[in-house]
Amino acid sequence: MSKKIKVDQLTKEIEKALTEFVGVTEEACDKGVRETAKNAVQALRNAHPSGSGQYGSWDKYNSGWKVMQTKTDKRYHRKATIHNETDYQLTHLLEKGHALANGGRARAFPHIAPVAEQCETDLLKNIKKHI
């Protein structure tokens, strides 16, 4: 629906429309970041099988994945930090492998990098969905 405005009011109307659009996009970005972070935590929790196996139980490590609060910095960048609250020391060792005391190297279990790559594409999809 078009509405007639005077030339004097044109700048005010454009400014009003842009302000509304900024509000919508900020909300969509915030929801997109939160949804992507939540999905990433679930993917990390499911990256290793539960129960005991050859390398022991992954249950404590899997359940430790959490999302820190989504933050906005001075430039309005939305951020969510995903970390392992219980076994943060193991994340790098499991992802990359490590040297063993008797020589040789421990097997790497890459599980963070694939989820991070998936998050890059999911974030754009989620933001577009909310807009």
C-alpha cells in the first residue's frame, strides 16, 4: 500500500523505514546466532558415542559442552562462545592428538573442526530464515 507524502517528509519516512529494518535485522542476527550455537552444542555432544568403549566413557566430556551468553560488541557483532565446561583441557588434545610418554602419538579425534565448518553455513541460513 503506497501512501502519499510531501517532499519535506521524504527523509523522515526513509529514516523511519531504515530504522525498522535495522531492528528486524538485529533481531534476526541475534536469533540466528543463538540457534546456530544451540545446534552446534548438540552436534558436539553427539560427536562421540556414549557409553564405555576402547577409550573409556565419553559421557562426561560430551555433556560438558555449553554455550556462553550471546554478546554484542561496540560494532553490534553478535557472538556466542561454545566451550567444554567440564573437560576443557581435553578439547585440543582430542582434536589434534598428542605425544605419548612412551613415544609415538595418540590418535586424533577431529570433532570440533567439522562442527565449526557446518556452523558457518548454518549461520547464514538461520539469519536468512529469521529475516
